[in-house]
Amino acid sequence: MAGSRLSLRGGMRGVSPSPALTLSRQADALAATGDAAGAEPLYARALAADPTLAGTHNNHGNVLRALGRLEEAASAYRAAILHGLHEGMAHYNLGSVLRQAEGRDEADAAFRQALALRPDHAEAWNNRGNLLRDLDRFGEAAVGYRRALALRPDWADAHDNLGAVLYLLHEQGGEMAAAALARLWRRDHPANPLARHIGAAIAGEEADSRAPDDYVRQTFDLFAEEFDRKLAELDYRAPALLAGMLADETLGGALDVLDAGCGTGLCAAALRPHARRLVGVDLSEGMLDRARHRGLYDELHGAELVGFLAGRPDSFDLVMAADVFCYFGVLDDALAAARSSLRPGGRLAFTVEMLEPADDRPHRIATHGRYAHAESYVRAAVAAAGLVMRRCDHDRLRFESGEPVMGLVVLAERPGP
């Protein structure tokens, strides 16, 4: 149930509660089980009998919000405050529902009042940060998320929110402010994977040679539910580009195939016709749950990719990695493990984001946390891994902030004996 539910106490010991309190308690019992539709009319009857019950107005607001009746919920929270419930949670509830209803100015005032009364309320700092982000006030939003994390240092959602708003601040011209806040984020939360990885990218500091496993796992677990929809909005094309490349090859239909970093299974439909056995591997259990629902894989494994590949020598005829190696800066270990997992004559198909030719680095981390690679580096790394480059096409992988993201679409082969 959205919002905080307040308990009601009425009457002295040995004195029966009023009819209004009795109705309110019955409604509370239904609300506690998630039955908002059953609770709402009982709250309404209780308040018709006694409109001064501040806690009942608050709880009525919670079930109205759960039922999607946002304007009525806001009115209920205002009534709770009017009748004396002048404490942080009531103002927080009002701010939260007003943000949903896009009453942003009043929502901000409600959140500020909530925090004046309860400055230790991490959720209020976080949700006011969300509101400020909606208003494109990215620097102020970042301050709110940092206050939330000072109170709840291990809160994954708040770390994700902070990383996202620092990226937006950087992209909207606030590079210096974003970098300064990112350095503070890394200083205050050195063990957090998002702070280590995204913080380094935005601060312009040296990043790891690959994205930490816990960063990848946490990011995609949080992203799993909306992953397919978000990528569709970005016109994400990596699976289709790889499928088109494979369509030009003579592959047959009895292959052992690995979908490396399979995510929600966006590549599965293209791979299934070629596969005698289709295996998927991913770090994120949230993504694997989505992949299972497609019903196209023979096996799905939750594992770190390089170790998984290295532990299965000569096992696959085809390995596909759509936008997986963009979480590796240095490609040596990943490509060597992929080669070892392929049988002689087996093929590796993958995409990476392409580093601008004017950049003389082999790879660099971008502010969104993915690495881009120079074509010359990719070609050299493929050769060093003992693979033969068959194709290296240039194409658009998706859009990012309205701009095309160009990538390399690569097909490599393990030589025969």
C-alpha cells in the first residue's frame, strides 16, 4: 500500500470506541491485506460520521492513491494535515501523490515541509530528488539523493537515481558540477559498485579495465522489468544487426549456440532456428527471469561470462554477444575465453560501441558506464585471441539522448585444426 498507514486509538480503557473509529479500524484491517477497494468505502463512512479523524483521512488517502484516484488522495492528505496531523509522514504522503498527479509546485512545498519536520527521512529526500529531476533541476536532485544515501548508505535505488541524475547533469552542460558531485559520491561510498564505476566515468577518473560484476548485476536487476520497452524506445538494433550478419553465413540448424549476456532473451528468436541446443548466460537474475518466460532456451545460467566461457572448452559452434563487450574496456580475457569455448571453425558474433576515430585511445569509458572501442584495437584484440576476423561492419546500434550511437558489428572465427 502506498503511503504510511497510521494506527488509531480511541476511547479510554473500558470505553467502547465510537462508531466512526470502529469503521476506521475495520477499514485498516482490509487495507493491511491489500484490499483497497474494500477499505475505501469504510473510511468514507467513518469520516462522514466524524470528519475530525486526522489519521483516518491519511489512511483514506493511501487507499485512494492505491486505487489511482490521485486528486481525491491529495484532498484526503490535506484534510489529515488540516485536522492536526502535522507530522512529517503526512506531508510526505501529500508530496508523493502530488508528484504522481503532476502538481509539482505543491509537491515540492509538501516535501520541504516533510523534511523540515523529519530531516532523517531518507525516502523523502529521495522522492524530492525524483521531483527535482522531473523539473530538470539536476544538481539539486543530486543533493537530495546524496542526503538520502547519507541516511541509508546501501540503498540501491538511491544510488541508481544519483548515477542517472549525474549523467543527465553532465549531458545538459553541467560537466564540472557533475564531476564534483561524482567525486564526492565515490569518496563517500567507495564500496558501492555504481559509485565506483559510474562515478569514475562522470568524474573523468581512471576506471577499472571492465565494469565490476556487482555493478552489472545491480544495474540490470533494477532495469529488468522495463528493459525491453526502454530499448525499443531507443530503437535498439544490435540483435537485429547480428541476426542479419548471421543470415549471410552458411550456419545450418544443428549447432550448439551460446547467447552470452543474454539479458531478457532479445536474441533468442534469431538464434533458435540455428540451434540444436540454445544456452543463455547472464549475471542478472532479474534478466534471466524474463528470458525464461520466452521459453526458447534449453539452458539458462546465472554466471560471470569469462569464467563461464573458460569453463566450457570446445563446447559451442556459435557464441553471440550483443552489446556485452561494451562492459569490458580491455577485451583480452573475454575474447580469449570466447575462443576457448568455441570448437574449431566456430564463430563469435558481437557488437561494441565504436570510439570516434579522432580519439587515439584503444577504449574509453563514457558517462553512461559503457566502454567504446577503437576499430584498430578490436581488430588487434581479435587477432591476439587467436581468432580470424571475417567481418567488421559499421552501423547504428541505437539512439542515446537523441543522437545515434555507432558500433562495430563483428564476426570472428576460430580457425580449424
